[in-house]
Amino acid sequence: MRPSFVPVILLVTGIFFSLSLSAGKISTEKIPVTLAPIFRMQEFHQRNGLPNVFKKIATQRQVRIGYIGGSITEAKDGWRDLTFNWFRLTYPQTAFYQVNATIGGTGSNLGVFRMEHDVFSGKPGAMMRFKFKGRVLGIYDCIGPGTGTIEISVDGNKEEIARFDQWCDNYRKHSFFVKELEDKVHDVEICVLDKKIDKAPIMLKKKITIVDQAKYSGRDWYPANVMIVGELVK
């Protein structure tokens, strides 16, 4: 048989009413109620960084926008392309450059560690050094209108590699590899060269005429990740 809760409720109510009567005459005074200042509440707070962005757009000829994230940010014709095109159409007097440092399947827990290497540029004169034991070395980077030439040295053997091609009307992910190395410890040194590339004839291969010279004047390098078949040596 299911227990009934009605007697319990009535009992508790009766005790409460009895205690109220025993305390004396029931007060009819109004209890003051303080209303919350709803009119002061704000739905959101604007970050202080946004005014800095628009100030830079208004005062500088070139603005670089970096995108870092996973597959949603990486998707073609997605929010990344839509927002970048919005800036270009809304502020036609400013040259915008896109740095696409997206990697599908990754989130902010990895992105926070990738920011320095994947988004921030390596200016001419910047250098990277490391050692590894193995047979294959690969570099994943970002190339585009403002990238130039690097010099890679493996065990003293130097080679210049242009990080620019006829598809560099915008920034995109790219890579290059050094293969067929001996399976031993290798000393690697990569330097960003202050070397001018004649980009006009290269872009003509894709029937693109360079109009904005400033857009293609950079000689930077945007390294992202190093891939080795082997192991790093400290």
C-alpha cells in the first residue's frame, strides 16, 4: 500500500500555524523589498582589444589577420573566409593579409602552444637550429604574398628554398622535405634570407598581375611544425 503524504503536510502546516499564533498577534506590516537595479545590468562586455584592431585598420596600410583553430576554422568558404572578405570589402583602403594556421582535429589546448611558431612571422635574419637522428626531415609552414626565401643547412650542406609560388595570391599551408639522409645525427640550421624574389613573372603563370606591390613586398617565413623520421637530439 502506497503511503499518503497528505497527513504529514497537514501536520507540518498545523505546527507552523500553532507556532505563529503562540508568538503573538499576526503582524500586518509590509516587509520592505529591495528591487535589483535591472536597468544597470549589461548583456555583455566588449573586450578592449577590438578598438585597438579598428584603430590599426584606420592608421596603417597593412593589417595581418591570423586564424588558428581546427577543422571548422580550416573549412573553405567558412567563417574564416567570410570574416576575412568582410574586412577587405569594408575597408578597401587597407591591405589585409591572411595567415591560415589551422590544423583540423585540434583545439585551443594545442593552439595556445602553436601560436608563437604558427602565427607569428620569422623576419629576415631569424634562425632555427636543432639536431635529430634519422633519415627524413620535413617542415610544415605557411606561404603567401609576403613570404620569401629560406636557407636550410644539413650538416653544412646548404640549399636555398623559395617559399613562394604562382598560387601565393593568398596564404595557405605548405611543406617541403629533405629526404635520403644517412641514418645518423644531423645538425640542422634554417635561416630566413633577406633576398628579393621577382614575384611578378611567377604570378603571371596563373595569369595574375600584381597591382598592390606592398602586398607582395614581404620576405618573411611562417614556420609551423617540424616533422622528422627519427628522434630529436638535445
